[in-house]
Amino acid sequence: MYVCVCHGVTDSQIRRAAEEGVREVHELTMRTGAGASCGSCLELAAQLLDEHHASRPLPLQVLRAA
């Protein structure tokens, strides 16, 4: 489904960007152009990013022993 009609960005592209580490809408805009024109897609784009990251645990950093 198209989320950003202005730039032709789909929900699949947003999920893929989230999988590649995009966490914030401004990062998504820089990567895909979503939201850079009229902005009507920003709410749905943010929701898709949030849903993706909510379903996955945050990676734990491995700390080196001092």
C-alpha cells in the first residue's frame, strides 16, 4: 500500500527502512522522501515505524571488561 503518494513510498519500503535501523520519521524522510512534500503521510509512517520497533526488543550493547 502506498503511504506517501507524493514520493511513491510504500509500507513495505518503510518496514524495510525500519529493519535497516531507521527509528525516527525525519530519518525516514531523508532516506525515502516520505513526508517531504505535503506531510499527510507522516502520522501513518510514524505508526509503521513504531509498530515495527515495538515488536522487536532493543539490542543490548556488549560492554568490554575494563
